[in-house]
Amino acid sequence: MEQYSRNRGLSNITCSHGTSITKAKKIIVSGFASLSTLDGGFYGKGIYFSSSVNYTVPYFSTIDDPSILLCYIIPGNPYPVIESKTDTDNLLGSHLKVGYQSHYVVTKKSGVPFREEDFSNPALTLYDEVVIDQESQVVPIFYLEVEKSNLSVVIEHFQIDHLKESQSLQPSKISRREIERKATESKEPSQIEDDVIVDVTKLGI
């Protein structure tokens, strides 16, 4: 009871994870440990999530049985990532920073970190990625089966946003303190179009 009392103040956030229906069902039964490996992605080695379902489109749109997992995650003390994959000090495949329980990066649609001037660019939409490496920080709450015949609409929107980004300027790097502040001010909840989802299952927790 004492341990529970100390942890009651931990914050959780709702995030999405694009995958296949087959893998989603395995995760529901056995947790993310059933995947056996962590993603050695651009922003560190771990399990990747986003607070935007639209941002996960590339992760499930090419899969034969596309699915989206909606989860509660506890990010703990997040490391604010500003390193791009092209920087010499990039985080590609690296372990989470010592003293942090997750990595958090504010990104463009292309997955490139936001820079200072990007926040005032109306052509860009703010997205994010959260990287954690402990499955104990994740609780799946819903899984959504996506009808492939409806994916063309979602993919079209994704491509339009990506085209807008490619026409934007590449400004200077933003500071960690500023990215934390701006992300808090600018964040808006993501939307899911009803006709894209054919089945939603709430998990017993």
C-alpha cells in the first residue's frame, strides 16, 4: 500500500501504436515483450508511440491486416529529443538516456524534429513520438481493426501534409527548454475518421 501511495501521482497519456491485427492480439495477451525485440529507431531503442493516430499511418498502411493499438503509457521523466537522424550525435539505435524513462520528440509529418521557426509555420502540423523501453510502462486499452479499402483517404491526407512540409524552409535548431514549452502550448488531440475503423475492441483492464 505504501508503494502504491507513492506512485499515485504518476501521469499517463493516451498514445497509438500502428501494427498488424496478429501482433496486436499477441500484445494484448502477452504484452509488448511478445515482440521479442525493441525498435532500434531514429530516436532511441524502444517501443514507439505517438499521440496522433494520423502519424502512425506509415506503420500500418502497408500491412495486410492493419491495426492500431491505443494504449495508456507512463513516460516518467522524458528526455526532450532535438537530435535529428542526420546529426552526428543522433540517437539511432541507442539506449534511453541515463536518468530518463522515455524519449520525447516533437516532429513534423516526415518524422524530422521541429525547429524553432516551425512552430509559427501554418503549413506544418505538430506531431510527436514517445519512445519507452519497458513494457511495464504500457497498458493497451483498445485495438482497432482498419478496413484496407478505406485507407486510401487516410493515405491521401498524409501525402498532402507531407508535400506541404517538403515545400517548407529548414530553420535553425530549437533548444530543449523551448521544445518542452512549445509542445505543451501547441498540442491538440488527434482525430480519427469514423469510416476508417471497422471494429474497435475495448480491453478489460
